[in-house]
Amino acid sequence: NSRMMRRLNILALLLSVVVSAAAADLTLPPLGAGFPVAGQRVAVTPPEYAGTEVHHLVALPNDWSRDRAARGQRWPVIVEYTGNHHLASGSTGEVEGAALGYGLSRGEAIWVVLPYVASDGRGNERTWWGDVAATVRYAKTNVPRICAEFGGDPQRVLLCGFSRGAIAVSFIGLHD
């Protein structure tokens, strides 16, 4: 109902303010390349976007291993959308500039930073929504894929964001 949605939006905004204040002492995992491994962020271009700059980030929990996932261990998943490109506030608008989800997880959950797909489908949008339908499809395709591939628990997925990302929790996250 609309009352619950208002409460969730307020909670998301408050959460982004609290985590943003803590971000000054937050050390993000290093940005690596290749297949995601525990304790680092990795840029991933899904097969549907091969040959483009469209990508998301995945950071696996510190205790993650392929063996543990194969044996059925499941981790919560924190999915983040970034704010707009607005350097005066410290926001690059890029998935690499995200920190909120890691501030929440502190290496104990799978952290994913999803893009807003640009209108031309060739890159990530740094300001506002880009192609809304493509952005929604991207999330609906890749969040289940990430859960299946890395042991994410589909019953424990949290969607969060800062600024534009906080709005995206409702606008993109509840789109359908």
C-alpha cells in the first residue's frame, strides 16, 4: 500500500544518509579484473552486452568460495543503484563510485552495483535513467543470475541506493 511505500522510501533515504556519513572511514575492496573472487570488486559485462561498456560490479563476501557455494551455502545480496553524476557531492554516477551497499555489507554479503543502461545501449548512464525498460530488464536478468552463480539467497535481496539510487529503489525496483 502507499503508506508502506512512503515508509520504505523514507527508510531508504535515512539509510543512505547514515551510510554516507560513515563512508569517510569506509575502505572499499580493491577493483580487480576477471572472475569475481572473495574480497574484491569486479566489473562484469553480461553476455547480452558483450562488446559494449555496459557493466555492473560484483563483490563477493570475505568468506565466499566456489566450494562453499557448491555445497549450498547462501549469502544475502545487497543490490545498489548509484546517485547521479554530481561531483560537488562526491557522486560520480558510475558503478565504480558506489559505496553504500558495501557500507551495509562490510564483506558479509554479496554486493552488486547495477547500472542504468544508456539510451543507446552501449554504456552505463551517469545521469538519470537512460533506457528505463533496458535498465529494468538488466536487473531482472542479472540479479537471479548472480544469485545462481555465486550462492546468493533470492529470499534475502536488499535493494538500496543513494540520491538517484534511493529514488531508483521505487522507480526501477518496483517498476513492474
